[in-house]
Amino acid sequence: MSTLTKSGARHQYALVVDTTRCIGCEACSVACRVENEVPDGHWRSRIAPPTSGGSKAPLKWSCMHCADAPCVQVCPTKATYRRTDGIVVIVADKCVGCKYCIVACPYGARYFDDKKGIPDKCDLCAGMLDAGLKPACVQTCVGRALAVADLADPHDKDAARIRSGEARPLHPELGTKPSVYYVVGE
Amino acid sequence: MVWGWQIAWYLFLGGLGAGATVTSLLASRAGPRVGTIERAGATLAGPAVALGTALLVFDLGMGRREPWRLVYLYLNWGSPMTWGTWILTLFIPVALLHALSITGPLPPRWERPVAPVRRAAVRARGTLKVMAGVLAVSTAIYTGVLLSAPPSFPLLGSWLLPVLFLLSALSTGMSAAVVSGYVLARHEKAEFDLCSWSRIHIGLVVMELVVLFAWLTVGAASQAGGDSVQLLVSGSLAPVFWVVVVFGGLIAPVIAHIATATNGNSQVALAGEAGVLAGGLALRYLVLLAAVPVIIGPAL
Ligand code: SF4
Ligand code: SF4
């Protein structure tokens, strides 16, 4: 399990979505569905219609892994928490299934899995990242529109796009400090 | 909104139990004699809140299948639901003890096991009253804070919602206590003075009406909040909103209470109380149904 960058600092993950390279093919959505066995009628990741979020491009939409996440704040059991590397996850054994996190998420990123009795959402394929692999959506993207950036790595090219302001979060005015950043063309 | 009818009833019954307790405490100030409203309000509170809580637990996913997980609910001091869990955990037994401390003995078969508890409760009556009052008001406010804390639904995210829920809780609890107090008084052939309650209730309902419209006005300021308000006042929820919540639950009861306060007609006042109860429940339902999220995410 690699939780340290080359320089020894902690990872600080973010997702960069380059909408100028996205053709809206939904390969990422399908890969996510297969990898995470998402039940019918729900999604962890999908392409939002071009009008959402004020963008003309299709938007890959999933949990924003907010640094100030309302879901984390309201979760009474602390089953939902933010890992030190920035990924917001749900600990299945602690969750009572109260659905408060689903109510609290302004991005509509969570769904309730009736079979499991708990909510679910994108976890950036945390298990794969821990194993040194890329998330299923990133691996599958045909246009190479998706990348996991590591903000703790000063040499990471994708992190540089975030630092320069080229990639920006959706609805920052909500104050949740999302960790998914979008590159939007003219 | 993923929360359905169970949560609407939970919010309603929690508020009702809180309001019934406050009504009972108000009634106790009238004099040393323990009147029917005082007893009815106190007796209603515990079971109402417990039933609401049971509905909530029944709505849980894994918490229902593996109830031992419920202990985790007490953990996150930053979560309104954890506050609520603590408040309800304390309020339900305190409300039951408060009821025991002011009611007469049950039939002997039932009284025997509770007798020692009742004796202790009677001794601690003063403390129980203070605790019941504080926990009742906390419960009523909490039901509003639960919905107003997250930033996801602009109409709900206003501090006016807890105020509205507090007023509605006091009002519905008063209605429940007054109606059952009335029935009890008939049964005991005791005197029953509705007029003074009608006067208090008019004030409460008028305040609730003002706060309701202030809440809608503030809520209409944002896009999603405006959509929610529109759903309530002119959209698909409008018939229930205007007929059951506004007219049946607020305006008609005011008229009924004015009629009672002036000519003492108790039948009219009791119909008004029924309206308050129906309006209070409908309000909780509609608040959940009208919640339009701040970002309309991609629909499937
Ligand atoms: S997008 Fe929603 S589920 Fe994801 S971290 Fe933010 S509030 Fe939580
Ligand atoms: S459903 Fe589970 S993860 Fe969500 S707030 Fe409740 S306990 Fe936390």
C-alpha cells in the first residue's frame, strides 16, 4: 500500500476533468458501474447533461471529495469520513443507514443501496489507488480527459493545472471545497 | 428527498410530544390542583416521541438490521442527528417519569411494578419538570435544525425553519393536550376551561402564520429555494399547502379559537384543534416534499 509520494509527503488526491477532451461517451460511467457493482437505477459517476454546472461541455459528475464535506459533518456515526489523502469514504460496518449524508450532499453524489442498507458513492476507487493503480474511470477514458492529481507532489503536472487555476471546482460558492477540478474551454 | 413519510411523522410526533410537555407545564402553573390538561399533556409526550423515534429507527438501513450499531449514533458531536439522539434518549424517559410524577395510580395489576418508580418520580417532581421543559424545547428546535443544517436545500437552510418547527410543535402539542384533556375531563366529569387555552393558542398560531410566510419569503431568494416555494404556493403541492396547512391548520383554528374565547363554544375549538394537528403533520410532509436541491444534479 503506497500512501507516500516520492518526496515522502502524504498524498493529497484530486480529480482533474478536462472537458475539452471529453466526448461524452460514458465509457467512464460504464467502467465505474462494472468495477463497483453499482445497482441499477443509481450511479457513482456519470456524464451530466451539458447544461448542468453552467458548462457547455459534458461534465463527468461524481462525489467531489469535498475538503469541508457536509456529508462528513452530519454523519452521526462518523461512518463517513475524509481520509488524510483527501478521499471521502464510508465505513460500511459503522453506518446505520440514516441517509442524513444523502440529504446533506449538495452535489447529489450519493444514493441509497437498499440491498446493502447503506448509502454509497464514488470513493475514487480508493482500494485501487492504494494498490498503486488508477481509478476505473481514469483507466478507461478514451479521450484521456481524466487524471488523478496529487497535490502533495510538487512535480505532478495535473496538480499544476489546479494550482495555476486552469482547472476549477464546480460551485465553489457552496464552501465545501471540492476536490474535483474541471478544465473548461472557451 | 430520500427521507419519506417515516421522517415526516418522526418530526411531527417529536414536536407534538415536546409541545404537549410544555402545555402540561404551563397548565401546572394554574394552581396546586393537577388538572386534566396537565396530566393529559404529560402522559401523551413520552409515547408520542417514542413512537416517532421507532419510526425513524424503522427507516434506517443497517441500523434496523443490526440494532447494536445504533450506539454509533452518539458519536459525532458536530452532527445535528447526534444531538437529537442524545436529546431524545434523555427526553423519552424524563417525559415518562414526569407523567408518573403527576398522574394517579394505574389499576393495581399495572401499578405494582411501577409503584417504586412513581414514588421516586414524585419526590423528584420539581427537577423532572425543569428537565422535561428544557428537553422538550430542545426536541422541538432540533427537529428544525436537523433539516436546516445541511447546505443542500436552500428552502430548508434557513434559521426560520427551526423557529417555525418550534412554534408548530408548541401548537400541535397544545392541541393534542387540550383535546385529550377535554376527553379526560368529560370522563371524570370535571370542569374544563377552554377559553384561556384558546387565547394562548391564538397567539401561537398567529406567530406561526407570520413565521411561515417570512420563511417562504426568505427561501424564495435563491433559485432552488424559489423553485421550492413555487412548488408549495402554486405548484403541485399548493392544494395541500393552502387548504390543509394554511387554512385548516392556521386560519380556521384562529377563527375557531376566537369564537370559543368570545362565546365559549367548545365544539368549535375542538374542531380547530383537529385542524392544527392535520396542518402540523401536513407541514412536515410538505417541507420534505418541497425540498429542491441547490444543484439539480444529472437526473438518470
Ligand atoms: S460531493 Fe457530496 S458526498 Fe462527496 S464529499 Fe462532497 S458532500 Fe460528501
Ligand atoms: S447513512 Fe451512514 S454514512 Fe450516511 S450519515 Fe447515516 S450513518 Fe453516516
